[in-house]
Amino acid sequence: MRARSLIPRWLAWLTAAMLAAVASGGVAAPPGLIDAARGPVPIPEATQPPRLGNAVNDDLRRPRNYGMQPPIIPHRIDGYQVDKNFNKCLDCHARGKTELSQAVPVSETHYIDRSGKVLEQISTRRYFCNQCHVAQEAVAPLVDNHLQRLPAAAQPAPAAPARKP
């Protein structure tokens, strides 16, 4: 007995034909198809990203927009080395260095491993700061934002760090 394919042959053929046409440049976008985030350049054409200006560098703590939002970075970080060998952020934000640097210490949650064990050093899953924390650029938003923060009383309390029983 022959095994039946999960995808009908005609659908597989049509998909392959469409992919070949796209790869060869045989399918063009309809004229005037524009994406607002790309500016006035039609979608199939290459664009140059805008040059970034001066990053926000005022060291002011910004309010968070929702309960578990990671805080933003209120200073420049271009040129910071953050890789498996070194993390420049920890020069100021490591818990042992914040008294001298006056920086916000790394959250307690960053010292908890996957199994809930509290560690003496930053957990490897929280070591790369830019996974969650981002520096800010003083630019106009691409899309309007009508987000309204909840009153402080209605916001959920931060979750307590996991503890092993």
C-alpha cells in the first residue's frame, strides 16, 4: 500500500511555481503599494534605513507602560561590549557596584536560574541585557500610540521571585 501525501500534488506544484516566480523576480507588487514604515519607497525596492541621531542620554527613569515591562536604558550604550566574555552593563549595574556608581541595581529576578535556584551571579538566561532592555532615540513614532496607563492602584503588583520549597 502506498502512503498518501498530506499535501495534494496540485497544491505542492502551485506552491513551488509561486516560489520560483518570486525568486526569479517574475512577480511584481501592484503599482503604488507602499508601507508607511518604509516611507515613500515601494515595497519591492531597497531602502536605506534612516541614520540614528543622538540617543537619549539624560539618565531619567521613565515610567513603565505596563506591569512587567523591562525598564528602558536612559543613557547611550553604543560601543558597549555585551557578549559571552564580558558585559559592560555590569560595571555599574551589578549589585556589588551600585553603591559607588549610583546606578539602578540589576533586578533580583536576574539572579534566579531556570529551576528557581537563587544564584550568586547573574543567571546566564538574563546575561544579555539588550534582549529586553533598549536604549531610546529621540524620534517621532512611526505609528500613533493611544495607550493610556492604568492608574497606579489598578496596576498589577510585580511578581515575587520564584522560591524553591
